[in-house]
Amino acid sequence: MLGPVDTWSNTLLTTVNMLLASRHPMFLWWGPDLIQFYNDGYRPSIRDDKHPAAVGQRGLECWPEIWPIIGPQIEAVMERGESTWNLNQLVPINRNGKLEEVYWTYSYSPVRDEDGAIQGTLVVCSETTEQVLSERRLRTLLGIGVDPLDQDPTTEFQPLLPFARHITSKLGSDPADIPFATLYLLTQGEIVQAGSTACENAVANSEHWPLADVASTQTAVLLEDLQKRFGDIVCRPWPEPVKRAYVLPLRMPSSSVQAVLVCGVSPCLPFDGSYKTFFELVGVRLAALLQSEVHQLEIARAAKRFRNLAEADPFGMVIGDLSGVLNYVNPAFLNRLGYSEAELKSGKVRWDDLTPPEYKNADAKAVEQLRTSGRCEVYEKAYLSKDGERVPILIGASVIETPGGDSEVAAFVTDLTPLKSAQEALHKANEELEMKVAERTFELESEVNDRKRAEMSLRELTGRLLRTQDQERRHMARELHDHAGQTLVALGMNLSALRMAAENQSPKIVALAAESHQLSDDLSKEIRTLSYLLHPPLLDEVGLSSALGWYLDGFSERSKIPVELQLPEDLGRLPKELELVIFRVIQESLTNIHRHSSSPSAKICLVRSEGFIEFEISDRGKGIAPGKQQEMKTAKTGVGVRGMEERVRQFNGTLRIVSDRSGTRVLVKLPIT
């Protein structure tokens, strides 16, 4: 051992101080026992498996797993003074509880004392595991693909299973990250093993993996019980058995085939985020290749179906380019034009030559639409057959992409010859019918406009009538209150004077004067009540709440019908015209309850919301008979109801009446303007 610090040599003290002061990872073996020192920069690489026990420990005791690698290098430094340099060197060490694949870039240098004797080995190092793994995995991802030589351009697309087997085999180039890999295809409830790099055949058996669950949930699963499922699975390059596997779905949207990839997890690497991301990227790459191949196979099948359909189509189907070349015309339309297949293939048949001059502008417009938007509007034109016959057609076209990258145009053609005769026959009949329809439409529009004008005039008249009625009521109420009321007061005063004057003369006259004075008082009260009913002054002076309270008290006293009133505390003042409408609707509704409902009570509920006033007048009477309700809807009866509706309509509000055997409800909603 080295003993107390104060017994250390100056060289050791200087070297240890330099090591501890550096932030770069550094390591020192000292003396014949190779006693270890290292700084904080080195600690993240050895983890808690060796730290802090490694400080002051003998090198061979600390690093038995890598001593065959580093022992000879240390010996070369200590005995011969030979420095070393290693770039991205694999030096697997025990950490995180297992032997782990770790890469280093490091140098070994001799440490000499004052006499020039070698006393130790100084290690300056950097762990490059992340860099090495990233580069290796990138090469693997770049290597997943289809080799150009594997595709024969003279044949149709490869079947899917050989293609899947080929791209899966590419994963065998990276056994350090992917000890084994197996690809499964799922379609119509069947699971097929499509490719594998498995080091044991048992691993490729689909029954051992949750393939259906992963495919249905599209969620990857990490399995950590491979030894229980298969026993020891040993794959190159490591002698340790593979204990875990990652089962991930290959997402192929809108594809009829599903795929699941099973990848073994290296026993010498932590399954961290970067490892998982690598597997996900492998899955994305395989999924893209598979989906592309499925797409190509579907295109091939679609092309075959298209040709079969085109050849059997009684209508015209044409494929060419925008310059006028025709590459394909289906047999039915080619026969209609009178040309042979040989003439078409020779290039003698061009769509621009088949077109009469008067349709050149229409064709030019269609060509421009095809260039800008990839399709053109359906339009009518004509082709000239081989014998000069003009064939009227309806044509629409769309640009289609070809495998070579050049664009072609597919056009669908309908021969209009059979339709033209019927079209001519119908044309005259249509003109006559359109004339009659126009005449009748004009008559109906005139009637509708006349009715609308009449309704508008009636509505305006009704509005003026209601305003005039309210003004007249206000005027009559004022006249009754101001003139008739004052007259009755004067009469009462005269009758009181008469009674006093006749007290000592005639008892009969006194009695008549007293009776007349009482009648005058009663008449004054009735006139005051009538004046208030015509237009309550409280409505203008105090507002709706007070006016309704006064009116309901009088109504209940006169009709013996108690009325419950529910008003919001924050009702406040409303526009005067709106308060008048609410008061009149409630007044009319209570009058109808008193006259027709036989209800023992009534209820009024008013609510103020943002921008609206809503209120309901309800009773517990016999309701309105269904026949009467229908008459009210058709405006055959109910002048009072129509008046309420018109008042509400003048304010752009709504009024509904709901009635059954349990009673009647009048529901009103008015905007606050």
C-alpha cells in the first residue's frame, strides 16, 4: 500500500493533484500493485458498481473482466515506457449489474519520478459509447432498403413475402444491437412469418409472441422473460444469453396488411431511450418499405383490373398526353371511330387531328385546366371518325402519374349520338313548358309579393293602431283623472256644504245630500281605478315593478283570484315602450284568466338575462280546448291574443301559448334594446 499522504513522493502528489484538478476524465495506476486514483470526470463512466471502492484498489482486483485487454498495455507502459493510443476501443466493463458494451478513446502514458524511473501509468480517456452506438445504428438504418440489383425492371413487382424476407435480412448486419429479428405479417386473421435473422428456429415461432395484441393496440411491448419462454438464447457476438425482446407494430395506415417486428435486446447494453428510439426508427423504415411495396402491388393489381374494365367498357376510354398523342383507346370507342389497333400504335391516330376546328378553343381550355389543376371540367365536343362522320361526345379528363415520372391524361368519353335525337325532340317541349312555368311563376310571385305587401301594411297599421290605442288610453286616463276627478271633488265639496246648510231645516235633504256625497266618493274611486287601468301613472313615474304590484293588488281584490308575482331583485328600469308592452301582455293575460279559465289562482314569473326579458303567466284552470287553440293558430278567433302577439312582434319578440287540462301558460321573450 502507499501509506500516509505525507510519505508520498513529490511525483505522486503532483500527479494526483493534477488529476483531481482536471475536469477531463483521468485515471492513474501507481506502483507495482497498480493502486488506482481517478477524478470526478471519470466517475460517470464506472457508476456505483465500482465507485467508491475502486479508489485505492489494486487494478487487477478492480478490473478482472477487462484485464486481458488492458493488462498487456499497462505492462508495456510500466516495463518499457511505451505510450499507447486507442480510438473508440471496445472495453466492456461490469456496470449496471452486468457486463456492458462500452467504448473508449484513451491513451496510456508513463509517469516518471525525479530519477526518470517509471512509477505509474496515467490514463487520459473519454467514453465514446454513445457516439459509436449512434454511428453503428445509423449505418444499420441506412442499410435497410432494397438493393437496385434485386429488382428486375422487366418483371412485375416482387411478391410481398420475398420482399419482406429480403429487407428483414438487412437487420442481420448489426447483431450487436439486434441479436435477432423476426418479421410477421398479419392479414385476414392469418399470421405469417415473413423474414428472420433468428439465431434459433424456436424464436421465429409466432405462437411465442403477443402479435395479435400488439397489432390491434398498435402499442410496443418489452418482454423480459425470454429465458422462461425459450431457455438460453445465445446470439453472436456475445456469449451472454439474450433475456429481453422488443415487440413493436409497424404502422401502415390504410393498408390491408398489418406487420409486427420482434427484435432481441442486446444482453450487454442498457435498454434506454436511445435504444428504444433505434428500434422505433427501424420499425418506421421497415413499415415505409412494406407499405410502399404493398402500394406497388396494389397498383399492379389495379392496373390489371383497369385494363379488363376498359376493354369491357361500352363507353369510350382514352389515354394520351397533352400534345395530342393517343397511347390507348378502348376497343369499343376505337371501333366507333373506325380505326384499328395497328393504326393507333403507329401514331397515325391523334386526338388533336380527330377534333373539328370549332372545338380547338374548348380543347385548349381543357389542356390549361389539366396543366394547372390536374383535371378538367366535363365538356361537349366532337370527334371525326375515319369515314368523316362527326361523332358528338361528352368528355372529361384527369392527369395520371406513370412509373417513369411522365404525366399522361386519362379521358372518359360518352358517345352522345343516341341522345342528340331525343335532345332535339325534348327541346321544343321544354321551351313550351318553360314558357308556361315562367308565366305561372310570374303569377305566383305577383300573388306572393301582393300578400307580403298586404301583410307589411297590416303590420304597420296594427302597430300604429296599438300606439294610437295606448296614446288614447293615456289621454283618456289623464282626462278622467284631471277633469272628471276634479269635477267630482268639487261636487263632493258642494254636497258637503249642502248637507251642512240643511242640517237645521230638513232631515230628508240632509240624508239625500249624505247619500249623494257617498255616491260621489264611490264614483271618484271608480274613475280613479278606471284611469289607472287605462294607463297606470306608476308605470311612467316609478317603473314596471311598482305598476305591476299596484295592478295585481287591484286585480286580486276585484276578481278574488290571488296572483303570485316573482320579479328579479335587479330588474331595474327598462325602456318605457318595453315596460308598456310587458304590462299590457300581463294585463290581457290576467283578463283572459278571469273571464275564461275558472282558475283559482295565477302566477307571473319574470327573468332578466343578458340582452333579453323572459316572462311567463300561468294558471291552473281548465285550459284552452284543442279546437279553440287551432282557431287561434289560424287567426280565426282571439282578438286579444292577436293583439298580444302583435305587440310582442313589434319588438321582435316571441309569444307562445301552451295549454292542456292542467292549465295555460303564456311564454314571452323580448329583446332589450
